[in-house]
Amino acid sequence: MTETTQEVQEVAKETTRKEIDRKQLDQEGDVAADYLEGLLDICDLDGDIDIEVDASRARVSIVEVEKGDLKHLIGDDGEVLQALQELSRLAASRETGERSRLMLDIAGYRTQQKEVLEEAAKSACAEATRTAAPVRMAPMNPYERKVVHDLVATLGLVSESEGDEPARRVVIRVS
């Protein structure tokens, strides 16, 4: 077999893998949307469900029809939202047989929280740059830590997580 033929076969395998991954992510989103639609019906709540799939995960959003209608599905500090995300992941995993990394947003809560978190991370980066001392952020969940790590990397600084759940936090340093 020539090197070119081998390269073509590798590209074909990778394309097939991506198609399978995309189908699985589509299925995860559909299963989660069905699960959440049933929940909305049981609770007699109105919300539109949007599904997006990017390269690595399905994202399901419940959009409020009337402002404030879904606040009970978010809870204090997003605790109910986090629980619903885990239940949606379990439903998707049961259906696909694979671990789900699905993200759930309700009424734009996660989007708003991400913006607030990014601002806090930018401030922490500015402080680390100004003082050349490590800056420890408040404890946060794994998703929030990933958002911070990604932002810190784009700003050219270094970050690491320290501590144990639920008090695990990000520490930012100049490189």
C-alpha cells in the first residue's frame, strides 16, 4: 500500500469517526430535549427548547416564553439547573450507551454566568500581571474552571486548579 493510499484511508476513518460522533451528539441533544420537554409538561411550564451541536458536545437551552417563568428550574446559584443537567446527561447516556458531556442552559443563566466569570478572570489576570504574584480565585465547579483556564491561556498567562471539591479553585500566575 502506498503512503498516499494510507493517508486517504486515515482521512476516511477520521471522517467516519466525526460523523459517528456528530450523530451521537445529535442523539444526546434529542434525548435531553425530549426529557426536558416532559419535565416542562409535568411542571406546566412554558419554554422553547433549542439544541446546538458543536465539535465536542451537545448544548440544550430552554428559552423562557415569559421572563421569570423558569427561575425555579435554575434555583439558588444554579443548583437546580446543575441537577437537571446531570439528569439530562443520565437520560442521554442511557440511550446512547456513552458518557454524555451535554450542557444545559435555562433562561440564559449559564451564558450570563459565563460573562460574569470571564470578567472576574480578566480582573484576576490583570492583578497577577500587575503584582507578579499568584492570584487565587473563588471555588468553582469544573465547567467554570475550564472557562477560566481557557481565558487565561488566551491572555498568555498560566493557570492551574488546586484544592478538593467543592472548594477547588483556579490559581493564576504570570508565565
